[in-house]
Amino acid sequence: MGEGLQFHTTALVVFCFFFALVTLAGFWAARWRKPKAGMGSLEEWGLAGRSFGTWVTWFLVGGDLYTAYTVIAVPALLYGSGAMGFFAVPYAVIAYPYMMMVLPRLWTVCHRHGYVTFADFVAGRYGNLWLTMAIALTGVLALMPYIALQLVGIKVVIGAMGVQGEWPLAAAFVILAAYTYSSGLRAPAVIAIVKDFMLYVMVLAALIYIPIRLGGYARVFEAANNLLGAHSPAATIYLKQGQFLGYSTLAIGSAIALMLYPHTATAVLSAQNANVVRRNAAMLPAYSFLLGLIALLGYVALAAGVVTKDANMAVPLLFLKMFPEWFAGFCLAAVAIGALVPAAIMSIAASNLFTRNLYGAVRRTKMTPAEESRMAKLVSLAVKFGALLFVLKLPATYAIEMQLLGGIWMAQLFPSVAVGVFTRWLHPWALFVGWVAGMGSGTAMAVALGLKSSVYPLHLGGHTYALYAAVPALVVNLIVSTVLTVVFRAAKIDDGSDVTDAGAYVG
């Protein structure tokens, strides 16, 4: 029996214990800070009444952005491709100043008008139904493979312990669906606190104990570099000539997309006030430090002699090989629990978008808060069920390929949301056509690469530039939006109405 197929009883028992613990916490969360009026509104179920302070928001946003698939996939990139995988670290660093400038202002506008999603903001700012639905549809489409990837993370962990079949993943889905339905955003907020403590213990133990056993970091880097050189294509622990532009645009484009994802909006809009958002932008770089450490696990796995055709199995197999089995079970539980937090927030975010900005936008009569809440709960179940079918019926590579598209798509919201929070100059119809152009060109570039990569070789002036597809697509989007704004304003085409309070944009 292969290394990845051995049955690890002790690890599985420890894993189940911690999984059961957070399941209880998820159901208990329905009683935590429960309002007297109950959770019969989208604001209470989907945003926890905008009641979270600095620390809860920090855990929630961190748990939202640093997912189980982050712990699995970032080291897997280094394990398989070397230094290019480190782009995730600078992109997180770039994201926080951007977060500091944009998100507090968005929070203020959304709080003042009762907006639950960024698409709500676009609807109020521009008064254009087609643009609003485009923003909402982009968010839902980008979230579906992202949720599926969280389930892929759980599947990888369970498989590493030797548990075969589809029933463990289905059971995890049922548990996730049940406590998200009953507790709303409060469930992932509580679980995020537990998950983060476990994650820090896991990473610090792995990056102190395992390298000592392997002879120190000099030995780890030397062994990793030698082994990467034998890969096809060959890789190294440092960037090679021709990779710099792709690396930097991956960091920049991913940072732009990160703060526009609906699950980021959901976590941020649950904060008590704009200052909580600002403090989190200042504190969240601690997670970037953690991410850098997590990434190193890919090199550690190479140096430890972990051999697997599926790079996503590298970290779970590393833990099972190098740690006592009980502690490996603890670490694998931390990874799986790390999937529950973002999966719950993402399903809530997708249901908020569908309820408010897709179904709600075309409905003739406005839904009551209770109707919105009921529909959002049902949609969140449907979203998770769809993600489960995605994972069970299709190869994991499909979810990964769709996620590549997701990042490209989300960057196309930048002109409407991030620019829109500072100026209303861009015409809503120009923004819509720009969105179509950005989505079309970005998708075409990814498809031309067979959805195997998002770094596209752009040919300009006799030179080839390897760029993250989201960046040239966004440039196309901005150019089209700017040019058509001038044209549409000259033609006096109706530019909608801005119903947001101008005072909310001050400060």
C-alpha cells in the first residue's frame, strides 16, 4: 500500500475529535450575541448585525482570506514549481494598504444605506440594473469553484489519513450546511478563532521541529533546490530570467481581486465601524508572515523525501511522515477546519448576492427582511450542494482551472467598486461595456492557455511579456470604460442616478 493510502487510526481519532469540537461551536454560535428579534433578516443572518469588534473581525477576515486550500496549495506550488509559488506573499502585502484606502470608505457607505453586498453599493452609486447584476453574477460565478476548492482541501486531508470513498466529504458538507443555516455568519466567526490558534501551533511546530530533524534550513534549501532541478520543467528556489514580470503581475492582480471577492465584503461589512476595518488593515500583515512560513512547507516536504504525483498531498503526507501520529491528526484537523470558515462565509456571500442583487433586483415587489433571510438560507444550502457535486463528480483540476478564471473575473470589478467609491465620473453603461471587455479578454487569455495557467504571453511591439491575465484584461476594461464615458456623456446618454449620501465618502 502506498504512503498516501496507509490508514492512520490515531490521526483519524484526533482529527474527528477536533472536527466535532468545532461543529458544536458552530451550532452554539446561533446563541452568541443573538439579537432579541432573532436572525430573521439578511443583516443579522448574513452580517451578524454588523456587530463584530476588532479581534473577532481580525480572526474572521484572516480565516476568510487564508483558507485550507491556501495551506495546501501554496506549499504545493513551491513543492512542484519552486519560487513562483511565493507570489502569494507579496500579493498579501500589497493588499493591505489597498484595503486601508478602499474598504473603510465602502463600509461607511454600506452601513449608512443598509447595503449587504458590494453589488448593493454599485446599485446605489450608479442606478443601473445591468451593471448591478453583472457585478453580482461575477461574484457568484467566482465563488462557486472557490467553495469547491475548500472541499478539495478537506478531501485531500481525509485521503491522506487513508479514508477512502465520498461519504466523509458528504458528511462534512452536511455538518457545514447545518450550522451555517442555523447560525449564519456567527458560526464561521466562532470557528475562525479556534482555527487560527490551531494553525499557528501547526505552522510553528512544523517549521521548528521538522527542519531540526532534517539538519537545518541550509540543508532544506539545498535539498529542495536539487530536487526541483530534476522536475520537468526544471525549477529552482529562486526566480529565473523571464519569470519576474509574471511574478509581479500575479502579486498585483491577485491583490486587486482579493479585496473585491464577495466573501471579503461579507467579513468586512460585519465589522462594528470603519475604524475596526482600518485596525484590521494594520493588523492583518501578521497573516502574511504566517503565509510566508506556510509556503516554506513545500520546500520542507521536498527535503523530507515526500514523494507524490499530486502536489496537493505534499503537506498532509509531510505531517504524517515527520510528526507523531496524534500531532499529525491535530495538524490535519487544523487544515480541514481552515476549510470550514471560508466555505461558510463564501456560501453566505453568494446567497446574499443572489437574494439581493439577482433575484431581488428583478422581482417586482421588494422582499421583506424575513423573506430575504429565508431565501438566503436556502440559497446557501444550494450553493454548498453545488460545490459538493462539483468536487464529487468532476476532477479536482476543474475546480482549480475555474478558480484561475475566478481571480481574473474578480479584478474586473475594480472600476465599478474601488474606483466608484472615490469618484462617480465613470458612466454606468461605459462601466458595463468595460466589464464585458475585461471579462471577455481575460477569459480568452486563460482559455488560450488551456486553463492550465493564468500567466499569458502578451506580444507587443515585437516583444513578449508574460503577464497575469487579470492585469491586461483590467487595462482593457479601464480604457474602454474611460473612452466610452467621454463618448456617452457627449451623447448625453442617461447615466443613472446616485442615491448614496455624499457625506459618507468624506474621511
